[in-house]
Amino acid sequence: MLDRMIFILPVITLLLFVINVFYRGNSVQSCLLFVLTLLPLMDLKVTPEALGGFKTFDVISFYCLIFLLKEFITIDLSGRNNFYFLLFFTMVVIFLLGGLASEFPEKTYLKLVKFLPIFIFARFFLTEIYKDEDFLPKAIQALKVSYLTALSFLLVQWIVGLKFTFYPGLHPNTIDPIYHIVRYPGVFYDSQASGQYLAMGSFLFLYIEDGASRKTYIFNYTVFALSILAINLAGSRSAFGGFAIGVMISFFLAARKYRIYGAVALVAAYLIFTGVAIHTGVFDRTENLSEDFLFRQSIWKKAFEISQKHPYLGIGSGNYQSYVTRHAQDQYLEIEDGQLVYFDQPENGYLKIMVELGFIGFFIFMLYLLVPLAKGFIQYIKGFVDNRIAFFMASLISWIVAFNTVYSIYDYRLLIMVTSMIVLIVSYPAKAYYYEVAENQQV
């Protein structure tokens, strides 16, 4: 019964959005908070693949573009958004030229249309925080609520079983027939995407507002500890590796009190982890680590060879599977009953982007990730921002590490989370803002 909800939930989500607009007003903030709070429902299909496979997030984003157009086209005279708009414009040009040069232009142009919603979301999000810095903690709180929803769903799924899902079928990697391992995907279709989301979102709970009560600290760090269990349940080694690196960055950059509280949370997480008898894949599959690496390496090598044949514009976005089906027919995976499935990605997010968008598109994509990190780190070093920006940087870095093994931003929920971390880093308020808030509270 629950798996049939995949057809009902999109309708319910859009109805809730209409109600949200009616009661909370047709404003940028109300729409953004709706998306961030109901993030687990943003990747539900509204139309079948034959009609483009558009999702709830697409509908909401295009609605906002049409009915909040005035706010969208408002020019920022300070020029704070101009660099990212230039990157977006350049990427659109790459999409268009790549479509002209591609053997499969229809898919490329459809991908271009689907590229617009995340830009619409990012622009609204960024400009709203610049306009109202009090919106930043509201957005973080909304992301925490959506994470708690996803975490609760996963824990129930662990107890009840994989039948607790709203997908008619789950990704083949959910159950490993060799090692008899179950990798719980939670609200996601793919457990690897679930692991990356859980790793990224965990760092939100290290961010706590000044003056918060002791109960708030305990609650947030308890959720952070539970997230480690959740990542293990998802069985994603890359997500766990990214999470570990993110934790080290947080400890290195965060203030002393956060290191102490974080250490306590990690100890609690270790006790939870070792006190529960689970075998889900992060550590149980280390035996075949070298075999997996050799398998992936062969795919990576072939993908890089394809990118060298199409170095500038790539083969066109969304065309990887179509291309290998025609030109690299050894790139397949044999599943049940001898059925062959050609790869739709080379088991590496960066290589997929390099192959489909060429070296120019890949360079632009990397700028989207590295420039905000560099800006955040420089501001931290110079003392312009407080230490808590480190948690958003750690979250983004955890995903950057995990993205090396799987292309995961096909799922809007992960794409929105990645974009949100970039926006939070870029727009993070200077210390002077917090001093002003504190003075106002004293008055």
C-alpha cells in the first residue's frame, strides 16, 4: 500500500504548496521555507518520462519564477551575485552548444530545461538572505526539520523492513546477494544518495544559535550521533568517508567548545553504533574493496577516453547511457536473468560531468564548488565570520568527497542540499551582524 504513495504524494505535495501560498502568502520566503522543510518530497515525479519526467520541485520553481518574477529579476547593484550569474550564463551556453554538437540533442535540451529550477531556487535563496539576514537561521531550521523527517523514516524502515517505502521498486544495490547485506535507502530510491544526504545534513546539527538552552545542545548533538548510525544503515562507504573528512575539518576549524561537544557526540555515536548489532555495508564490504576499485577503475578509464574524444563540449548532458549503448557496448552490467543494463554514469560524478559537458563545462562546475569554499575559508582566516561557517563547509566537502564514486545530483533532494550549503557559505553574515543582534537583544 505504501509503495503506491509514489503516485499520490506528488498531488498531496502540490496541494500543500497551494495551501502554503494561500495562508502564508505568495512570498519568496514562504516558498523557500516550503521547499526546505518538505525537502524529502521534492523529487517526486509529476509527469511520466515520456512527458519529460518533471518533478514537484520543477513545478514549484517555475511557479515562483512566473509569479515572483519581479523579485527574481531585481538587479543587485553591489555585484555580489554577478560572478555566479556569469557562471550560470556560461553553463547555459555550454548546454546549447553541446546540444548542437551532440548525437542526441533532445535529451540535452531537456536537461537544460531541468537545469533552470535549481538556478531559480539558488538565486531566490541567495538574494533573500542578502535582503534579510534573519532568514538564514530560518532556512537552517527548515533544513533540520526535513533531515529529521528523513532520519525518522530511515529508522522506521530499519525496524519494519524495506516494505516501508513509497517507491514501487528500489535500486538493485539495496540488497547485496553475495554478502547478504541490506542497505537502507530511507526516503530515497538509492541507498548511496541516501548516505550522501545523511552525511551532509548531519553537520547542520553542529550549528546552534547563540544563547541556545542546554536542552537544545543535547538534542542537536544527539541527532548528530544518530546520523552516524543512519549513514551506516545506508551502507555507503563513500558517504562515510566524506563524513569522516568533514568531521576532521569541523574539529580543525571550529571553536574549542564545539570540539569538546563534538567529541562527546562522537563518543555517544560510537556507543550507539557498537551497541546495536547491525551489518549493513560500510564495514562489512571492506573485504572486496580492492576488487570494487579495479572494477570502477576500468569504467573510469573508458569514461576518460570518451571525454578525450569530445574535450570541449562533451557528448551532451544526459547522454551517457545513449552514447555507450552505441559506441562503447562493453560498458554494461549484467543483472538478474542475464539482462544487460548499460551504464548511465561511470561510477564517478566528476567524470560524468566531464564526459557530458566537456572540459569547459567541468571547469565551470568545479568553480561552483571551489569558489564558495575558498571564499568561506578566506573569510574565516581573516576573522570576518564566526567559526560556525566551518560546519557548512564541512557538509559541502563531505559531498565533494563522496561524489567521486557516484553521480548523485540527479536527485533534486541532494542537488538542493548541495546548493543550500553553497548559498549558506557565500551569504554567511559577518561578525558585525551578530554583534548588532546581541546589542539589540540587550536593549
